[in-house]
Amino acid sequence: MAVPCTTGRDRSPPRLVPWHADVVHNPETVVHVEVITPREVPLGGPRAMTVRRTLPQRQRSLIGAWCFVDHYGPDDVGESGGMLVPPHPHTGLQTVSWLFSGEVEHRDSGGAHALVRPGEVNLMTAGLGICHSEVSTPQTTQLHGVQLWVALPDSARSIARGFERHVTSPIDLGGATLRVFLGTVAGFTSPVRTYSPILGAELVLAPGARINLYVDPAFEHGVLVDSGAVELASTRLEANELGYVGTGVTQLTVTDVGGDGARLVLLGGEPFGEEIVMWWNFVGRSHDDIVAMREDWQAESDRFGTVEGYVGDPQRLPAPELPHLTLRPRTNAPTTNAR
């Protein structure tokens, strides 16, 4: 049985340097940032909403165990109709829902019924199989957030389905506000269970702020810019771009350069040392894994269960046709940051 990991590696808490501190950098250390731009894709069923997908991409499939990053909004629900995703399956992963504005009703076959709200993380563990629905509530006028997936390691990918919700607390860093929803950073730890050393946090910078966060050098990191423009180390990132930094870095320096402040999502984790095959909503280890998962969903197998209380048409999303080729494992470029 897998042992849940809540704090990543067993190290003393990272130090925090306020954004206004005079930090002397080692001139021989150069932090290289890989810029990943999103592509637009439709999400959901017949009433699909458009999202910006930064992971997976051809150039990079994972950041730690993070294998999927969708970024959406701000979306005027009065014009778009909002989010309406009928029951659909997942395997071998955890879904992480994080909102900046709006409200989404979650129902799953494990019996969970919850609302996703800003500042509150909802984490669903698929394990061997789960299905769920996501619907923006009638009270929602603007929908804005990220939907993230974490690949489960082989030791945990067949565990029972589950669900956790955690209300985060804003942490004042002096010029920036931090909310830690998974893992540990700046000495603050989320209680939400994960099965790999991992980090997820929201960071809001004041206009002109500069923040230095000490991070685990065994982790690789990604900084997704939700709003504003920033410099990560010395690389400029615009809204919707993601900056990737490999392992071996002890400090991430982020500066607001747009002048209006910025909101970021910080992701990190130890490089995921296993090959995965991702297709549709499934994470497996081989083509045959995916074929079996699809067949079980189409056959309405007990593997995925049923969602109670969902009202909509269709009642479940059918799986798309498999491509006429053998699905191959996803690979990553080297992750060590050059020095």
C-alpha cells in the first residue's frame, strides 16, 4: 500500500526572503527558464468551453508528477453558458480544482458532493477508477481558474477512489500573498494527501513587487502566469505562459514587470521517474492499459461507478475512438538546470 506524502522531502522548512530584501545572488548561477505557451482546446461535452492547455505539450509532458494543466477564464457565464461537463471517467491520477472566481458543483461516484470556490482546493483521487461531473452554479457570473492533474505513481495508481477539500489561508509575505494548496513552500504545508513529493500554490504579487522563494533543489518547477507580466529569474513571462525551471535551483525570484501586480500558480515536484501513457481522461502505463480502461467505461463497468444527482443530457460522456496507432509513453527533456 502506498504511503501518502504530505510534505515532500524530509528537510527543514525553506527560508523566506521578503520581496524588498537586498539579496546577493551568486554571479556564477544562471537560472534557465523554458517558456511554454498554451494551446486552446475545447473542454467537456456538447456545450464545450475553451481552455488554454500548457501541459502536456510536445516539448514537455510533466513537471514533477503534474501531467495536465488547463487554464480558463475570466469567462462571462452569461455569454458562454459556463461549465457543464457530464459524468466522465478518470484512472491513475488525482484531479486538483482551483478557482480564482466563480463556483463549480462537483459530484463523483465515490459519493462526494461539494462546491469548488476560490481559495478552496478540491482534490479527487481516481485510483483504479472514478467518474465525476462539473457544473458551474447559477450564482456564478464569471468563471476563472485552473484544472490540474497529478499522475499517481505505480504503487498508488490502483488505490480506492477518494475526495478531499481544504480551505487555504492567505499568507502575507510582504508585497505578495501566498496560498499553499499542496505540499510545502516558505515553511507552510497543506494537509491534503498526495502520493509523490509535490508542490502547488497561488502567489499574488503587488504592483512592482519582487519575491524570492527558497525551494527544494530536488524539485523541478513551473510558474503559470494567470494575470499580469512577470520576470522569472531574468526571463519575461506574459499572461497565460508557463515558465519551467529544472532541478538544482534553490531560489525562485519573481518580479512584477507589468506594473499592475500579477497572479501566478506555482507547481513543482521531484521528476516523475515512471513512463506514463495518457489518453483522454486516463493515465496508464501501456497501450493495453488504455484499451482496457476505455472498454470498461463504454461497458458501464462497476470500475467507475455512477454519479448520483447529476441532471443533464447526456448522462455520461462517451469515450472517443482510439487512434489507429499504438499509444506510446510520454517522455520529458532533461530536467537539471544548467549552472
